[in-house]
Amino acid sequence: MKNLLLISCLLPSLLAAQTAQEILQQVQLHLPQQPLTFNGTLYRKTANGFNRVSLPIQTTLRLGDTPARAHYRIGETTLDLHWENNQPIYTFSEATLEPTHEIADSGMSWTDLSLGFLWWPNPTLIGPTRKINRDAWLLEIPVPNHTDHLRIWIEKEMAMLLEVQRINAKGRRLQTLRIKRLRKIDDFWFAKQIELYHHRNGERSIIYIDETTHL
């Protein structure tokens, strides 16, 4: 009887247990599934707040399609994404570009823009935690072909990305990406402002979404 009582007490926790991969998949599924277009601006600001770079940005998401697709335009450069076997495939208008390359002189990479790290392999679940007064999961993901790694905070209830820190092999923070403002469309939340803070020099790369259109 004691064993049965113990199993009954533990069962909810066991059912709620998740792997890092399952948590990331929930985040992916909670991205907007209806066709949407976002218009905004990508800025690079100095430590004292002056604009170094200002680039128009347009994003079209068709994540509910089969296969899921996304299109990004920044200036004259475009990126088309589609997913095969839950892995993003990048196609740039310039053949020399890679997802890890910086966008113009913005301080932000194409991976940062597309949140491509959500599909990186070998994530590890560190455990439950709190972030900005929300219950969250803390994950760690090695940066592919690099000695750096990411720490990622995921809000539990809405499976929403809260913060990403890039850490080098010496444990020093290099960059911190934060979702600063949110907007809800139907049952999905999306970021109206994303900020990438550069710890080395105090600069910030910021995406502001000004307009959202249903397709």
C-alpha cells in the first residue's frame, strides 16, 4: 500500500517531466502558425544610445504551411527558410552568406534574427528556475562547431522564449538576447521588440516591429 501511495504521489511529477528537446519543440509549436508579415527596423545603438545602424526589416512567416516557411528581407538582402525533418534550411540571396554571419554592421546574426538556435542539436535541461518573476526552464545548448554555449530561459506556462545568453569557454557572457515586448495574435504570442546586448562594449542590436499584417 505504501508503494502504491508513493507512486500516486510521484506520478504527476513523472508525467510533467520533460526533456530539453521536448521543451524546445513546445516553443517551436507556440510560434505564430497563421501567415503573418512584420515590418520594422533593426538598429545598432552605441552604449550611450546613439544609432550606429538603422535597417528596414520585413519578415513573412508561414509556419503553419507544409513545409513551414519564413522569408526575411533586410535592405537588399533576403533569406528564405524552410524546414525539413524539423531542421531549418537557409537560402540567401547572396551565396556567400551563412546563418552565423552578421547582418550588415548590425551586430546581430541571421541565426539571432530567425531564432535558429531553437533547432540546434544536443540541448540539455538544467532544471526549473525563475526569470523576470516567471516560472521557467533553464536549458543549455552547445554552439555548433564552437567552444561557446547558450543558456536559454523558457517560460513554462506559455512555452515562450525569455532570454538567451551566449557564454564562452571561460564562462564569460558575450551576448544576452531578450524578448522585451510582446503582442498576442489569436492564441499566439510574438515579439514586438528583441534586444541583443553586447557585453564587450555595451552596444545593443534591437529589432522593433512597427506593423503586423495577416496574409
